[in-house]
Amino acid sequence: MSIVTDLLAKPGVVAAGEYAYRGDRFSYRGALTEDHARMASIMCRATTMGANMEGRMLAAFQPGNGLQPPRGWLVHGPAYTVCVMANVFCLLENTKGSINDVVGFMRQALANVPADLI
């Protein structure tokens, strides 16, 4: 099974997908429209690039700080959380799932993805 399929099987995950670091492709499954999935993939790519830039800036001031290269990020809102690791994203409904479970699964499943793709 793919990581997207595995993520969708997790409680509370309403959508999951993958995006290309180049920004030209994405795929998804779940409760998003094609337009919303496209916007989500663009947002994920832009935020990932920003997190990588900030990680490089922090490393310039404090080498070996353990934040470079960043492996992922999340945005936790009152109802939903966006979790991103490598080039995989998922949308989690907070009351129906566990952020810790989803992020733990993503960390394990994506542990060997090269961090130098961006």
C-alpha cells in the first residue's frame, strides 16, 4: 500500500497526498476537491521551501542546532491540522484523530526519504 492509502486509514485523516518539489505535479485522495488539493499542494510546497530557508538561516547563526534540514512541519488550527513530511501532506480533523499518531506514522514511513531534494 502507499503512504497516502495508509494515512487515509488513520482515524481523523480526511485527505492525504503527495506533491512534487518542482511544483508541477500532485496527487491526492480523500475529501478535497481537485482545486482544493491543487491549492493545498502549492501551499505545502511553498511552506516547505520557507521552512528550509529558515532552517538554513538558523544554521548560519547556530551551526549544528539540530533543525537543519527540516524534515516536516504542521499547522494546527482549531478544527483541522495540516501535517507535512518530505513531500507528503495530510489533513487531520482534530477531534477525530491524534496528531501524535499521524506524525509518528509519517516520521517512521518517511524516515529514509532524502532531505536534499529541495
